[in-house]
Amino acid sequence: MPYVNLQITKGATRAQKAEIVREFTATLVRVLAKNPQNTHIVIQEIEREDWGHGGQLVADRSPPSPEKA
């Protein structure tokens, strides 16, 4: 039973999250022959001011990425 916990900074659309779930599931099916009905993908969104990278808060480094249309 695959379980994937993906943490990203806030800002992804519902459509983007749905695509992530589809793509991660498809990869586990293709690469590991896992049953998609037993595959769990959890997306946790973290505020940019709660995520640090390279000694800085992500919120202080750069603007959020533009959303896909």
C-alpha cells in the first residue's frame, strides 16, 4: 500500500493538486506495478513563512510561482 506525503508551499490550485495525484499514482502503477486503489497521496500545504531554505524563510526569498492556467 503506497503512501506518499508531499509537502509544498501554499498556492497550488485544486486542478494542479488533482494532476499531482494522478501523476504520482500513475508513476507508482507504472514503475512498481502498484494497485491504484491502494495508493494514497497526501498533499500538505505549508505557508511560505513557515518554510525555510538556505538559511532564509521562503517568503523572504522570492515571490510565489505563478499558477498554471
